[in-house]
Amino acid sequence: MEKLRIIPLGGLGEVGKNMTLFEFGRNILIVDVGLMFPESTMPGVDYIIPDYRYLRDKKDRIRAIVITHGHEDHIGALPHFLREFPQIPIYATKLTRGLIEVKLTSEMRKQTPLYTMKPGEKIRIGPFTVEPYHVSHSIPDAVGLGIDTPVGLVVHSGDYKLDHSPVDGWPTDLGKLAAFSQRGVLALLADSTNADHPGTTPSESTLTRALEDIFRQAKGRVIVATFASLISRLQQVMDVAHSFGRKVAITGTSMVANVRMARKLGYLDVPPDLLVSLQEINRLPPHQVTILATGSQGEPRSILGRLATGRHPSLRITPGDTVILSSHTIPGNEESVHGVINRLFQRGANVFYHPIAPVHVSGHASQEEQKTLLNIVRPRFFVPVHGELRHLKHHALLARQVGMPKDRIAVVENGYILEFTRTTMRVGDRVPGGYVFVDGVLVGEAVDVSVVRQRDELATSGVCTVAFRYDVRKGRLVGQPVIKTAGFINVEVAGEHIQRAKHRVQQALNALRPNTPPSEAEKKVERALSDFFFQQVRNRPVMIVTAIPER
């Protein structure tokens, strides 16, 4: 008897890069292809995408990609994936499709069949029948999925919360979830992001009141930083700015593109003459200006990151500005975000951020909502998804509290294969499911874990380079070595140490026998100088030693 295999390649063990495979026979359905923002220990990395090498010899089995909503952690890796797996059909709701189209190159848009799906439809994809249903989240047009498979119905919650007064007026479809339950649900895969948050998540509509309070007291410009894909949040800021007689300027390439697309599709209602250019705001009094910007996660190259360091080409933070960071800080980004906040304060801005002000509302269900979902769906098996291991474990405990047996709950991380029959669930072998780093045009092996570790070591210890001419036949130094350091010791006070280091190079080479290979000479010098610097300053810089052989 063939089994359904569910294989998470991202989102289980971290917040972000969500990607899950549903495999039956020679058919594979993919749900979401997202990215993850780097942690502070990953210098130079722009973002991280799923490791999908498992699919490389199965391209002919991939039937389609279904996207739950338009946030970066669910669509951000699509351009990379489609370069390697072109012409795979993608199903998404209207707004999500628009956000995907903004991300794809014109060539990808021509090659990729993009289909608009609506909640309530039934979409036949190979042996799977997909039924999207509406969920409340922090972006319009978000859906969960009922996926009917040959062994039973699987419900994938997507990112959701049970908001009874959402900004878009469209709450999570509890009736559809109850209908799924009546049919019998084999397995529930549910969002765990807020599994350690007691109670319920506040409604998105409460944010409007918090924004109004801040705008009311702001004497100068108001700069709001948030994700470019948070369309509902952009609408709220524009509405509040308009009510206070302010104009709005949009900055950041991705935010400008998303606003243009959302307006075109009717998901943003922008009053006439509200939007102005960055050039026009300089001619307006500060109390009439609002700026929407990217950079709420402390990204150094973002608009807010450049404003904090004074590197934006046309904008400057001035005393009297009010800055609002309207987003949740993704785990791992705390240090970067706090650094940006501190620099903004240094430049005279008044900064509002969670938790000192209620300027962000989570789009994810908290504990009581998660228990409600479990009680409505009543699945035979439960798999917590979307979160770090601590979130998955907490979500499993909640499932136990509502009566699910322990042996019907599977807490797994990326790569583990879950095998289902109509009555059983088994955790199988593990396939690759780690991090793939993206740094500019470098992806994967060109900038792997070893490269990131080296960067971290360079950032921690600095570097010392040594070059010397080397007489191979005599095994001796020729002339004086050249020693340079960076990030290790202040060059203005390093003179004495460098002179003694040169002497140590000569001593190390004098101990060699004639005809010692240059590579051995380099190792000898590297060990000698590493020990020397540790004795002198209690630190070992990264050593790069080059012998220039002379015969």
C-alpha cells in the first residue's frame, strides 16, 4: 500500500524559509517556498533559502506549488527555486500572485504558469485535491489549505490567527474548518510561531488606535518602518496619516513595487493626492510628512538602516522626527534592531517599538487560539509547524492539554520524512533540510557554513597577513617579511609588536633544514606568529601566510 510522505524542508526548527512537500507515488505537491533572514552570527549573508536538493532528481514529479500568502518567509525563495525548476505551475490568491509577480523576472513570468485560486475552490493537482480556505493574518488574501490525498484529508493552517474584527473584515473561516472535521482529518499541520504566548492575539484593528496616539503627539515627520509585504499595515498607516492631514512618501524598492501592485489590484485604497515623492516632502513642513520605509529588522542596507547611520542619499534623521518600528523582531535579529534604535535615538529621533508601545500586532495565533483550532479540526494526527524547536514543543504540549495522545503527535525538524497511511503515522529517515546562504549572487556551496564561520572568526579576531621571500635551497628568509594586520590591533600602536613579529618569522625560518618546501615554511611561520600574538595580546588573529620561493 502506497503511503503519503510529508517532508518539511523549511520552517520546522526556525522562523522562516517555510517549505513543505507532499509526496504520493511519483507525485509531489509543494506548499510555500520562503526565505529566512540571517542571524547576527552570519556576517555578509543577505538571506537564507531552503535546501531543496532532495528534489533535484525528481523534477518530473513536481506537479505544482501552492502558496498560502505573500510574506517573504513563504514566497521569498521562489526566484531561486524557479531558476532551477522552471515551468512549475504556481497557485496563489489574487494579492499573493501579484506579490509573486513583483519578485519574478520578466523571463520567469513568461515561463511560469501562474494561476489565481480563491477560497472555497477545489483544485485538482495530480492525486491531490487542494481546497484553500480564508484565514486572518497580517496580510490580506491569506489562506490555509485542505489537501485531500489518497490516504486522507490533511489540513495545513498556513499562518493564521482567530481575529474576529480583522482590518479587511474577513475572519478565519471556522465553518470550513468544522466541515473538514466532519469529513475526518487525517493530520493537522498548524502554525506554532506563538505557541509560547498565553491567551489570544489582539486584533489587527487595535493597532490603528496606537498609531493615532503617536501621530497625535508627533511634532515633526513620522517615519514608519515595516515589512514591504504587510499590505494591511501600509493601509492603516496611510489612513491614519490622511486623518491627521499628512502626506505619505514611500521608500524602498520592494515597498514601492508592492504599493503600486496592491493599488492596481484594489487591495490598497489610497486617497487622492495622499502620496508624494521623496523630493516633494522636502518642500513640506515636517508636521505634514509621513514616510513609509523598509528596515524594521535592522538590515544595514535597508532604508531605516541607512537613515540610522546617515548613509541615505537624500534623507536624514533630524531632531523632532518620530520613528515607528511596526513589526515583530524576528528571533536572531534582536541585536541588529536594538543597534538601529540606539543610533536613531543618537540622531535625535523619538523611537517607538514593541514592547514599549503597542505599535505591532502579531499575525499568529496564541495558545488559546491554537487549542481552539485543535478542538475544531480534531485530527487523528498532529504535526506542529512554523517555528523554532521550542515553539514546536510548546505546541505539542497544548495538543496534549486538549486530549491528543502523545503517540499521535510528531515534533520533527526539517528533513524528517513523515509517512502516513489511513490509520498510522511514522517518522522515517531524514533528507537534507539545512541552510542555503545567499550573499549577492553567491548561493549555496560558494558561501557555505565554512565560509560564514570564517567570516565570524575574522569579525571576532581580525586578520594578520605575512608575505616573505624564501630561499628554498638554503631554507632561509630573504630580506624582510611584510606583515599587515586588519581588525586585530590598532596600527598606530602595533609598531613594536610588528617588529618583534618579524624577528619571530626569521627565528622560525632559521630552524628549517635546506630544501624544506615552501608550504612547510608557511605552516612553521603561521604557528610561530599565532603563538607569539597570543603571548603578547591574548588573541590569535586569522593568519594568512604566503612564502614567495626563490631558487
